[in-house]
Amino acid sequence: MNIPALAIHGGSGTAPSSIRDKKIKKMYQNALEEALYAGFTLLKQDYTALESVAKAVSVLENCELYNAGKGSVFTADGQHEMDAAIMDGKTFEAGAIAGIQGIKNPVMLAKDILHHTPFVFLSGSKAMEFAQLQGFEIHPPSYFHSQYRYDQWQAVKGSEEVKLDHSKGDYKFGTVGAVAVDINGNLAAATSTGGMTNKKWGRVGDSPLIGAGTYANNTTCAVSCTGYGEYFIKGVAAYDVSCRMEYSGVTLKQASNDVIHKRLKELGGEGGLISIDSQGNISMPFNTEGMYRGMMNDEDFFTGIL
Ligand code: ASP
């Protein structure tokens, strides 16, 4: 048993060509390290797994390299529409938002939904009303503008092409997530994303959907997914990991591997996930070229890209 423990991801896919540049690679890695330290420090100070995953995800949302918060991709009409979710494995309470704009840390808004509403999932402009009531600042589009994301959008703008951060080419990685177990053995998961470049019609991926991209249950595991969202939705991927553990009695590792390497592949999808159980076991499978990921407990510290 090695608790507390924290695992994070920064999206799965193929590394952008710029990652071959050592300096840029280091920047991606530094952000992962910062997120791990921030989230793990809370766990060491007896904060809950829920607080830890929210903190780790918010650090990555503040880094423009990742497709969440500040670094969110552009929609077909040049906006940033963000999705996020958080779930407490002890209480099964959850909060989620989809299609929101101007919020620096969508995961914190999801956490406020969990704590301060009788609801689980809020969307669009009405969710923004709740955000303002809760005192969230609405940031201008310029806060979310980055040349890198703008160029990605320009490359497909006006076409029917919808680019995942995971598609072939320079569009890989980005969605962020965290899973944690605290010193009381409680689990939590959180995921945050800008979705897909050039998305339209209010497209929402798996990230904010409880059971698809995000799930936590103390008796099994906490899971955060990244990849081609539509397939994770069809496969109810995060919940599938939990179900395999609960109903078939398989280990976290086996359940996580089967979902990514068998089930998701059968459905035609690509991506990865991070998962953790109440013993502090961690699994981080992906069926893409790579996945930004990292973990930390009292004995181990790891960050990886490919
Ligand atoms: N799963 C996310 C979505 O489909 C994208 C990602 O993981 O990068 O919106």
C-alpha cells in the first residue's frame, strides 16, 4: 500500500514536432512536475483526493501548452468552449460543465457545481450565470489566445475537418486530468479540456461526462481519460474500468489495459487513461504514440511523454 498518491495526464496522441525541441519538451515536463507537486503537497497536508485533483488540473489549465483552460483550442467560429468534470469516489458526488467560455479554471467551476448545487452537469451560457454568482471572473478571449492553437485552427478553418489534439500531424496531446487517493483511502478524478479544434454545433466530448471520461468509486478506482472523445463516450470507458474491477474482480492494471487496448480498439478509438485504486496502485495505458503523464507518491516520482 502506498498512499497518498497522485497521477496526472496532459493528453494522449502523437507528440507535436516541436516537442523534438528539448527546450519545449522541458516546458511540457515542467508543467507536469508543477502539477504533481501542487496536488501531492495537498495530499501530504491531509487534504482530500478531491482537493488534490482539482489543484493538479488547475495548474495544467493555467499552462498554455495544454488544451484546457488557458491553452484551449479554437472552435469553428474562433471561440474557446471548455468542458470539465470532477468526481468524489467516497460520496459519488460529481460536478461537470460543458461549453463554457471565459473561465480560467473550469475544474474549479465543476467543483463548485459539486459543492453548491443539487445538480451534476451545467452547460453553456446558463452555466456562466452560475459561475458569475459564484464569483468567477469572466476573462476576455485574449486570455485564451495562443499562436500555436490559432495556427492549428487556421489550418482547418472553413473545412469540415475537426481536429482532435490527437489526430495525425501536429495536433496531439492536451486535455488534462488527475486521479488521486488520499491518506484516508478516498479516491477522486478530474478532467478538463478545450475539446477539438474546429468543433461546432456545441460538440461536447467525453471529458465532462461522468462515466465516459471521468469517474471515481472508492471500492474500485478513479479514472480520467484522454483521446478521441466520441469513442470513449460510446464505450463508457471510465465506468467500464470500474465495472470490470467490480464485476470480474480483475486488477486495476488489467481492467485499464483491457479498456484501452481491447475495448477502445474494437470500437475504433484511440487514446489513453490514468487510473488509481485505494491501495495507491496506478495504471496509465495508452494506444497512441504517447501520452503526457506523471505520478507521485512517497517513494516514486515519474513523468513521461512517449
Ligand atoms: N477527449 C477529449 C475530447 O474528445 C479530447 C482529448 O482528450 O484531448 O474532447
